[in-house]
Amino acid sequence: MKTQYKITLCLLAVAAVVAGCTTTPGPVNLDKLTSDIVKASFRDEGIVKVSVLDTDDTNRACSAADVAGKPLDETTARAIEAENLKSIKWPTAGKFLGDWKEGEKIAQSGRGLTYTDDAKMPNGGNCYNCHQIDKKEISFGTIGPSLYNYGKLRGVTDDPNSAASKAIVEYTWGKIWNAKAYNACSNMPRAGHMGILTEAQVAHVVALLVDPKSPVNQ
């Protein structure tokens, strides 16, 4: 750790010297310089690879807007959402719903994706860290809205094929798979898109949210 820290300090010092000897780098060059410095401070470790720091156009646009202190313009936001919507992988054979009991386990688990984890073990959804899921919970995050009564409030019935239920079920799948398809700069992880959750796991979480028998809707 000390060696990595020293390397980072050296790189920052070099960057400062270079910046002082030349004209001030533009935003694009500065972003690349920062990215290179950050990446030099990390290494592949276990299942976690340095490539996890790579960003796509969506993240870059949202980061730039955040730095500028203003939201994306409407045209850019809609274009980003449209592009992310195309990336959603809809369920095989149209099976949107899994087992809500399995979904509850996934939503309440924050395990996975750290260098000490076994790649063969399933990841958790970590949903509880941002949302209330069950009214009996005494500890939950508030970054995202409460999900309690999610399906009930949206009119999902015991028949998932009814027009009202189907629309909400499909939206819920898409939101979990890639939240940026519906909100360009959403803070919600793109669980399916980024490979955090498998297709089967997404189906289980959808069931947790919309199944009338789930504790979410009691």
C-alpha cells in the first residue's frame, strides 16, 4: 500500500510539473490525465480488474455535467436514455418473474464484486443500501425512494399479463437491468447491463417488487 501511495504521489508531482510548464490542459486532456493517474494507483486483484475503472459515454457525460454543476440538456439526456434502452436484454422466452423469496435474499445481500470474493459465488443486489424494501426493516438507505408497496401502488395484480401489470413489470425489469435507460444520470447501478446480476437474479428481484404475495406489497 505504501509503495502504491508513493507511486501516486510521484505521478501527481510529475503531472503538476508538466501542467506548470505547458498551457493549462483542456477538459478532455485533464480527464485523461486524471484517469491515467488513478489507474496507475490500482492493479488487478482477484476477480477485480483495473478495467472496472473504465467509463462509457454515458458516465463521461454525466460526470461532466456533475462537475459543471448543472444537469444535462434535454436533448443529450434523451439521447443517452435511448442508447441505454437499446442495451437492455429482455428476459428469455418473456419470463419476467422469478421467485420473490429468492429476490428478497438478493435484495438484502451486499456480497460480491470485491477482490476476496469467489467468482463462482452469486452477487447480491445491495438494494437495501439505497431503498426501504419491507416495512419491518429498521435500517435501510434513503438514496433511492422507498420500494415498500411498489407493485401495490402501481396496480399490479395477480395476473401479470393484464395490461396494467404487464407495463409495470416490463418497466421494472428495464429499470433494474439498466436504470440509465429511464434516467440518464441515475445513481442506480446498471445491475444487468454491468453484469452485477444475472438474468435469473433480475427476474427474482422483479418478482420481489411486483408479486402481490411478496412482503413488499403487504
